[in-house]
Amino acid sequence: ARIPAYSWVAEDGLKVQGYNGSMSWDTSFALQAAVEGEVYEAYPEMCAQAWDWIAKEQVRILPTGDWRFWRQAIRGGWGFSTAEQAWPVSDTTAEAFKAILALKGNSCLVEKRIFTDEQYFDSVEFLLSYQNGDGGW
């Protein structure tokens, strides 16, 4: 089981967290910063590896088990940490999708993971499914 990734004993007792890290969130902002700061060309391998990682962390497989009937669809989203954590949220999905779009077609991505039209569609569909009736999220 993955209990050690979510709990630890501190000086004042047992602690539990809902996530196993913030890797998708952090990587999304790092990629966006590299593009906005125009340093991605100076670090093409870093950008390529980060883009490849964030692309593979998009939730692609629908959950199994009874709990899948009691929550919103997750395909196309990104979780705060990894796809394995499988609890994508709209804010992390929006930031990861912005990072994917920011480097789309960039020369540093040659021979890297392909982000298919289906994956783009699933991201948009995921985000729109979280939109509130008043237009906000």
C-alpha cells in the first residue's frame, strides 16, 4: 500500500496529507515560466523532459470500482501530484494544459511524447465539465 506516501509521524503525532506531492502543479508553472521568460531555448532538454513528464501525467484511464459512479469524470484532467493519485482538479488541469499549449510545436519537443488531438479534447472537456452555471469555476 502507499500509506507512507501520505502519512508520517511528527513530534506532535501522526500527520496525514491528501496528496503525495505537488509535482504536476510545480512542473506546470516551471514550464510556463521557461516560456514566458524565454529561457526554454537555452534549456531544451529540461523543457523536453518536463513536457514529456507533464504530458504522461494526464489522467487517461478511467477509474475502476464502485467509487467511479459517485464522482465527476476524470479523464483528461491532471491531479495536483501524479496521474496515479487520480484526483484531478480544474486549477491544476488548467495550468498543466497551459504548459502543454505553451510548448506545442516547439523544436525542443522533437521525438518526444505526442500529445494527441484526443488528449487536447479530453482536457477541454474536463475543464468545461467543472464550470459552474454562472460561468466561473
